[in-house]
Amino acid sequence: MKVLVVGGGGREHAICVKLKESSKVDELYCAPGNGGTAQIATNVNIKATDIDGIVNYAKEGSFDLVVVAPDDPLAMGLVDKLNEVGIRAFGPKANAAIIEASKAFSKEFMKKYNIPTAKYEIFDNEEDAVKYLDTQEAPIVIKCDGLALGKGVIIAQTIEDAKTAVHEMVSDHKFGSAGSTVVIEEFMTGPELTVLAFADGKIAVPMISSRDHKRALDGDKGLNTGGMGAVTPGADLSEEDNKRIYETIIDPTMKALVKEGRPFKGVIYFGLMLTKDGPKVVEYNARFGDPETQAILPRLETDIFDIFQATIDGTLSDIDIKWKDCCSCVVVAASGGYPESYEKGFEIKGLDTCDHLVFHAGTKMTEDGKIVTSGGRVLCVYGEGKTLDEAIDSAYEGLAPITFDKMHFRKDIGRTLGK
């Protein structure tokens, strides 16, 4: 089988690694890919958001499967376009991907179907938002309605900070059109948890839980990022806890999407908060999370190609999805200055002496075969162990020999789990 993975980050590298393990995949391509995918697949110089370019390339190359991993092309209808020309594609259609593409839609959707989430209000102008904020207490959460690379969420510690965030989003267009509408939410407290699930339009099969670390600095300080590391499992949940999450959130979401005429096929991401009142949805994503995917997929024992096919065909119930019995951790190495301005083009040293799985993200391979930095989140290193502490130690041991100029990473990934 000939497979194309769309995207160029660490998530896509992890997906390519698993597809490479499948005996059913003969040819593997990645568009645009990175320095890591270049070593196991053929990189194709087409941007993930070049919808027509991807469709034409897939059609001309007679691909058997296209895996659409990032949020933007899903929201832009890449799966729809591929299907229209007879290409099988893994991922939700645009009308289902809207659960991530519009936070306003997802909040109204949860309200309509009684899916537990934070109280909220939606605004499309600064004046009304500021008036509302004058009636609220801090901390409070300000979110861009649209896609903002994981950075369009501000947890304001004061009402003045909240007003500043609204001004930057709505009036200054800091996140472009993504912030023209904002969602203002109550601040929920409790441990965060991510549950990814394979979904075939009818049922969802949860993966192992994970926990992402969004803040740039140790102690969960600094700006929000796309994610500085992740661990599995994300929490010590009982069978009853898992049942409650499935029955109050996962299953109702799948059924409601069918009712709305938006059956979801692909990977659905449930960002949860384990509050004193039970689990509540912080956000939905319409795809594999990053870097959660890099912590989860190495534990997958079932052929991922078979799972992808089953989600498309609506036959997930026929597959027994198995996982390796261990804990895992990934630690992200980022460019100094990320998530704000940073320099690129630094050579990455120590990759040849690292004996751990390394997932590339913001890297590229030069003509002379060197790997250099080309993005904010550069790479992440995977570790596993019988206990979470062992997995965390393993990931940091793997990261130790890797260096590049102005490299930055958190030193406490997984250490605050449950706190």
C-alpha cells in the first residue's frame, strides 16, 4: 500500500514511525515532513494547507491512503476533497472538524447536549466583552474562537489582564481572524487529562490517557505553547472513573455528532479537567494531539494501518486494539524564545549518540545531511518504564546528549502529575 501523511511536526513523525512498522505499507510519503520523516519516508515539498496541491499529488500518485494529521487542513476540508476524487483519507470531514475549528460552536454544542463543560459567554466585539468582564472574577479564561496553533488561550490572573487579552485578540488581531470572536470561560480547577479516541462515525475507542504540559517554563509558568512534554497515563483513574468519562462525555459526544449530521471519523481529542464535580470538557480537538501522540503511539501494539482502515470503514468494533503495559514520557526541546520569536538554522548535535526514540518537529535536513532547527518546538525524546518516574528519568536520559544553540526544555515534565 502507498500512504501519504500530511503534516510536518512531531505528531506526523510518530505516525510515520508506526506506519513504517506495518507490513501492509510498502511506500511511505510525508508532506511536507521534517528532518526525521526524511529518514524513514519520502518528504514531499507541499504545505499541509495547500489543499489543491495535496489532492492533485495524491490523485496523480494513486495513493491508497492519505492520513490528514494537522488541524488546519482538516478544517479546510482536505478529507472532503480527497474523497471527492476517490482517495481514501483518514480524518474527519470539515463539518465534523468544526468541533475544534470553532470553540464557539463546540461550547454551544456541549450546552445543547448537556455535555459537562465550563460556563461561558461568546463575544464578537471588545466593548460587550469588557462589560461582561466587569461582572466577573479572576482568574478567568479567554479563548480565540478559531485555530491559533495551540496559543489562542489566555488564563488571565486579573480582570485587567483579561481585558488586555480580549483587546489583543479582537481589536489588534493578534491571532488574525481566529480571534475575531472570543469565548470567555469560568476558570476550572483540578488535574488536566487528555483522552484521545479512535472514532469510526458510530463508536469511539479511547486510547491510553495522557497529560500535556502547555506552559513554556518549569512550574507551569510562562506562556502557553503547543506543548512542552507529555506523559502516559495522564492520571491514576479507576475503572469507575473511566466509565464515567465514557458515559458522560465520549459516548454522548459521538451520538450528538451523528444527530447533528456530522459523524466523526478519525481521532477525536477530549481535553478534560477532573473537577470536584466530575470530569468536564476543556476543549475538543479533531485530530491526534501533539506531543501527546509521541507519548502514546510507541505503546500501540496493534497495526495502526488496520486501525486507520477500520475508522474509515466504520468497523472499529471488529478490532482488538492492544497497548504495551508500561508508562511513558516525552520531553520537548524547543528553540530559545519559543513560543514568541526565535532563531532557526542551528545544527542539532548528539542525535547519533542518543539511543532513545526521537521525534522530530521543527527540523530539516541540509544538502550535506546535517539536521538543523527550523521551528519553535524542535524535537522530543521518548522514554518508558514500569513506573512513571522510570519513564520520566528515561526521557531525560535520552535528551542529555542532544544539544543545539539556545536549546530550551522544561525540567519538570510529569513531576507535577496529580498535583
